[in-house]
Amino acid sequence: MMLVNRRSFLPVCYPKMGLDRLRRCAKLYVSMIQHTIAETIKHWRQVQGLSQRALAEKTGLSFVHIARLELAQGNPTIGTLERVADALEIPLVDLITGPPQAKRPARKRARGK
């Protein structure tokens, strides 16, 4: 079993976990980060009104590479992520922490009489 602090992405695995379960824990953790990066790239690309091809041109990467990043396929290097972050004009850390969450509207409290 794995507990994840989603704010800092630090996995906390139980100390007596077997090697097989620890490997599954690590794969799940990597998959979570890949999907977060994919969602973030797609979010900021769409916010800026860029197509995948336009983002590919700005980064110098191929269109297929951008498409694979948005599908959470493969393991991008830090250099690739830096190129994407620079093209989207966002800090590199924002690619890993995820797209901004929509703020919830404040709840109105019922006033008692």
C-alpha cells in the first residue's frame, strides 16, 4: 500500500513492504508524475491557444514527441521538460506540480434567526 502526499509528490511506502510491492509502488508513482506533466502541458498549451504543432515548433521538438508527452507516454528528459516549460513561459516546477486548480466559489452560510 502507498500513501502519497500530492502536494509535494513524496511517496511514503510502508517499511516492511516486499520488493515486488515496492516496485509496483514506484511504477504507480512514476505514472502519476507522467500524467500530471501531460495534463499540465495540455492545459497551458490550450490556455495559450497553441496547437501541438505550434508548440512543437516553439520547442524544436517533433509534433509526435509533443503528442506523446500529452498522452503520458515515454520518459521525457529534464532537458525536454525545460524546453517545453520555456516555450510555455512557465517555471519548470509547474510542469511537475500540475495545472492550477480552479478556485471553488465561497459557500454562503445560512444565517440563523
